[in-house]
Amino acid sequence: MTDTQTVASMRPATTQDVADILMDAAHNRTPLVVRGNGTRAGLGNPVAATQVLELGGLDQIDFYDPDDLVIRAGVGVTLESVEQILAQKGQYLPFEPPRYAGLYGTDGARCTLGGAVSTALSGPRRILTGAVRDFVLGVEGVNGQGDVFKAGGRTMKNVTGYDISKLVTGANGTLAALTSVTIKVLPAPRAEVTLVLPAATLAEDVALFGQMRALPLGIGGLARRVNVAGACELLVRVEGTVPGVAGNQQVLAGLLAHVGYGGAGAGGKPCPVGRCAGAGMPEHPPGRAGLARKPARHHHACFCGAGA
């Protein structure tokens, strides 16, 4: 939520601190802005309040079970620290939470796990693995009267009646101030490649994306953008096992040749470094649960004709 006219901030370190603050605010009818580290303060409807409840101080990881693919952490834990911990076991946050630091002019390293859940913002990988709410197993929080509550648990099927965990996901702090979240994680892909293609018309590109998604190719990201040279291009990320990615890349090349994307067939060549390399989706280290981290097998290929 966007705050307006705020003059004071409170940064509690425990759930009970949050409960005391909210109980006092409810008693005095004092409006509060609820946020993590304020890295996306411009998101959502503005709130007229003179006090800010910053939850970035709730930055402890309660537990992490790599075998069960579950982590529970305070909402103030940064995404960067969570991803580093998961990467050591070859795992990752499957909903690929975006930072939008450039959009809001903030430090992406300060973006929090609670902020990702409260805003329900998912990255390009959503089309393959799912959205934020699909991986929220449980929450702890405080309601508007200062009452502490818990919902969900450590498994996907641990809810009867209303699924409060899903309800508060994406509520932007309007229903409760979350203090900790339990998240389902997944093994990271062993390999991934981002293809850079020349764009056609918008209608043709949308149709092409539809054809790609209709095939079981492990596509973990699709995007259409204007590059630094001013040309419109497509980004297609394929991920999975090393042989699986190689095979699916060949299938994609055949599809692109069939629909007439120039240079996308067998004659397509990777472009020079600096032209399209590094232009793809965010990278994640490969690996599986219980396996030691291995060097990333991530690379970019393009069929823009620059290497011809």
C-alpha cells in the first residue's frame, strides 16, 4: 500500500510486538500503513496514515526442511537470503518473485518474503510452476484487533473450511499483518536456456506463445519486449534436465521454422556476446533436493541472424 503523510514508523521484532501495536492502534482508532521494507511503497491504493508498521524486523528463519521442501520464515527475511539458503540445497522459490526495484527506484536486495506473499506478485515462471498462493502452506499474523492467529501448516492438505493462508495472500496487509509464512519450495531445474527471437506482429506473437505452451516443453518464461537497440524481440525460457532442455530446444526450433520465423530453423546461430547474451529471464542455480550444488548450465541462444 502507498502511504501518505506518514511521520513515524515502528519496527517490531516479535509477533507479540506487532500484536501490541495493532491492539493499541485499534483502541485509539489510529490508521497504520503496514509494509515490510518499503521497497514497493507505490503499489496499491494510498493510505492516509501518520504511522507506519514496518515488518522488516521480523527477519528470522524458523525452520528449513530440504527433504520435505518446506521453509518457514519471518516476513522480514529478504528474498535474497532465502534464495541463497535454498540454492545451497539445489532448491528455489518456484513462483520466482520479482523485485521491480528499477520501477520503484529501491534496493532489490531489501525485498522481503512477506512482501512477495502480501502482494502475490509472481515472476515469468508462473506459467510453468504456479503463482505465489499455490505455494503458501501456512501463515501467522495479527488481525486488526491485535489478536494473533495461525492458519495452514506444513503440508498442502492441511485446511478445513476457509483457507485463510490463501485469503491473506495478495491482500496487501489489509486483512492482517503477517508475521511469518510457510512456503513450499521445489528442486531447481538442472538446466535452462533462454531463446531470443525477432518479434512479428503482436497477434502473431501471441499465437506463437499459445502454440508453445500447448506443447510439453518445460517453458518457464515467455516475454515480448523492446531491446536496447529499439527492436521488438521475444524471450522464451526452457528449463528441465540437461538432455530434456536440449531436446525441447530442437522441438522449438522446428516449430519456429514451421511457422516461418526467419532464421529460427537449423540455420539459426547464436549471436555475438553483448548482443543477446544475458538478455533472458532471471537465473537460478540448478540442482535437486539432497544433491550438492553444481555449476549452472544456463545459457542464451538467439535466432536474430546477428551471427550469420
